[in-house]
Amino acid sequence: MKVSKKIFIIFSMILLSVIPVASLGKDIKWVLERPVIPVLVKKQVNPVVKVTLIRTDKQPYTIRLIDVSLLGSTDVSDVVSVAIYGACKNGMIDTTHILCNPVFTPHRISFTDKVKVDQDSLSFWIAVTLKDTVPLDHRIQVNCNRIQTTRGSLTASNKEGKPLRVGVAVRQKGQDGCISSRIPGLATTNKGTLLAIFDARYDSSRDLQGNIDIALHRSMDKGVTWQPLQHILDMGEWGGLPQKYNGVSDACILVDRKTGDIYVAGLWMHGLLDKDGKWIEGLNENSTAWMHQWKGKGAQPGTGVRETCQFMIVKSMDDGLTWSFPDNITAKTKRPEWWLFAPAPGRGITLVDGTLVFPTQGRDEKGIPFSNITFSKDHGKTWVTSNPAYHDVTECSVVQLCDGSMMLNMRDNRNRGNEETNGRRICITTNLGKSWTEHPTSRKALVEPTCMASLHRHEYMEEGKKKSMLLFVNPNNYKTRDKLTLKVSFDDGMTWPEEHWILLDQYRSAGYSCITSIDEDSIGILYESSQADLAFIKIKLTEILK
């Protein structure tokens, strides 16, 4: 498939509501930009509107007044305060540069802080702070109505502005002592509790090896609020090595729909192998050696902790309140000739017959990546690993289709920067991964910049009939991880009609995501956002179907 440049250009043009307004003759022009990004509870500064003033001569001027309103918001009382900040060189908000101090919001606000302008172009952001609790179906709209300067006034109609979605900043940089929180997984328990899992990366934002634990937040109110952090997979200072050489990453969560038990799988890396695949002796807290299990010979054939990373599973039988001691299933599931065997981050599924299925990945006997599944037919007592679905593919998501087969949707390394032929690798199995066939849409749909993506099946009732849809989220770009978009298929993945696409977050981020059904009428998405390490948003089914 050749990806049409025209489609990308048109799609990019609608990402921003850009309103050029020329006033004051030819002296000063202004541009309003309204990016599609979430407005997050628990985040102190949420940029919503960017204003750029452009002068056509060299005469300095002073901004005397900026009129702002919240007209179009669901409930103006959701907003605690509004402030105005400068912009960085890259155009993004500079939270260290306050131009107009926060104002606690009435319906309309007039900023009277004097701002002297002696440059040809000045950009600033209008930003809001929300209450600690806001309904997730509310929307926020901020309008910049008028700017008064010493050289006259600028006015705008704001007709092009659309309200922004409210979400929750579940994880932010530095929270709970973590440098970074990455790799989301999300599931809804049988009791309706939302469980959000992720990498708690304490010393660095980079991947394994490092001081990384699998952590969890629980929500009892469908994602509006989240309970404090729990560590559920932490190998501590095992084997005499510090935590920085006992990291656990890339977690996947699975709810057994028959029993209610919950499983979380993670990849534990003990110590380090050198560039030749040999165990490095004498590592300690001051050591700086680092290697990635997916790079070079960072993982090797065998099943021992000094040969390869370990596939670990913890279990909860009380709705995620407490978790078992880790069960190491590496020797029972990894083929000895494989270099690596690991969970694929995100979430697993329960088949109609009760079989538990994790999406998994690894490196074969030549070190080449592959994707597959790992399943249990006895509610987690034993696990079986399937044959690879495809090669040179990695992180994957799995769903069961209407005919009972399973679809594996895979990150494909061939897509990296490839504009001519770009699309997720998609394979089908009818026998639990003994054999796989490539789906007709494989590498012909669902463009990606080579990034983890999420796939989920949602069931609902319409006019008294049980129906289902497939939901897919990823950065909708062949090159960069931006334009995070929700797509829907009503025919088991054969088509993904554009009229149902929903842009969630247009700016660049790490781009990982995970989808769950909150209830029959809504879904939840936990994703790596441009506005927080991990953001949670709720989308009603009516919005998807309209």
C-alpha cells in the first residue's frame, strides 16, 4: 500500500483550529491555535490556546488587556484558575515564564498585567488549572476574545474553537520519586474496578536495565480518581545486586473473566550481559554499565537468570488489593534456543471458553524478534507458548473475533519511517497459535511509526441486539509518534472508516496506550500523553458511533 501524502496533509491541516485575525491595519496581526490535547485533572498547568502576535514594523508596543472567557465549557466551575505563560523556542508552553498571573475564574476574565513587546513575533499560551475532581464527560473551552494594546485592539469571534476533552494526569514526571512512568496497561475487573499498571522508572527514563518496578493505581469510580501507588512486581536487591540491576518492565495485565482473578506479567532482567553475550561480574551501585535485552546480545539462549531475562507473573485474588509472590515461568515457556521471551505490554484477554491469553514477544534462535501468544487453559496453573506469528515484529495486541479465531496486531520493524508501504502486521490463528495466517489488511491499514499500539473488543447492545466493535489506538503517522488517534472497526478489522476516527492528542509523545471497556456505554484509554507521562480519558460509546 502506498500511503497518500495528500491524506496526511489534509489530516494534519485539521489538527489545529487556526484562526488568523488581522486588525490594526497592517501593524499587528494575530493567530489563535487550538491544539487537540486533553485538559487534565491533577496537572497544575494545562495549555489550551496559543496566541501569536506578529508586528509588521519595528515599533514596540505594550499589551494592556487580554479578555478571556470560558463560554462553551460544560461547567465553568470545573476551572479553578486561568493564567498566561510564554512559549519556548519550539512553540510549546514555557511554564517557568508567567506573563499574567493566575486569576480565579468567574465566567469572563480580563488580564491587566502589562506585557511589553519589542520583538517581531510574540507567542503565549492561555492555560487552566482544574479542580481535583471533574466528571470525565465534561469539556473545557477557553476563548481569547480581545487583546488591547497601546496600538489598538485585536478581536476574534472564536467560532472555530471546539471544547477540549477532560482527562486525568494519572502519572506525571517526578511523581512518587519516579523520573518517568511508562508502558501503560489497563483493565477492568469483574467488580468494575479500573487497574492501571506501568513501569515506575526511578533513576532514568530509559528501558531495562535499570531501577524499574511494575506499579499499579486502582480506581473505584470509573477513572475519576485514582488510589495511591502500589508496587506489585519488585525484585529488590536480588542475587546481591542493587535494584538498578534487577529491573522489571513491560507489564501486561489480564483478568480471568470466569474466576475474577487478575494476572500481571512482567520481564525481569538480572544483572547484565556484555557485547559478546557474557555475564558481567562485579556490578554494584556505582557501576554504569548498561545493556538492553533487545539490543545486540543483551539476552541469550537458555533459561537461567545469567543467560536471559525472566518471564514473571503475579496474581491477585482480591480485586487488585494484594498480590502474590512472583512466579517465574521462564523455564516452562521459553524455548531454550530463543534469545528472549517476554510479555507484550498492555493487556491480555479471556476467550469465550475461559482460556487466558497473554500477547507475548521474543527473539528467536538468531536473535530476530517475533510476536506470539501464551495461554492457559487451567486458570493460570500452567502456561503454554505458541509458535511465532511473524518475524521482525515485537509488541502486539490480541483480540478474539466473532468467529472464535484470534487476531494478533503487531508492531512491525519494516514500518520504521517507511512511507511507501506502512501498516501494522496482522495475523489470525484458529488453533491457539500452532499456525498463523496473514490477515487481508496486514500492512495495508493502520499506519504506524513503529510503536506499541492497543487493540480491544467492546461489546454493546443496540436496538435489542448484541453487537461488538474493534477499537484501535496508536500514533496515526508513518514517521513520528504524534496524532494519537482512536479508530473503530465494525467488521472484525476488515475496514476502519475515517468518519469514526477520533483524534485524542495531536502532539508528540512516547505514544503507548491501552484500552478497556469501563462499562457497556463507555471505554477508557490510558496512554502516554504529550501532556503527562500517563493520561486517562473516558469516551462514551455515543461519541464513537455518531
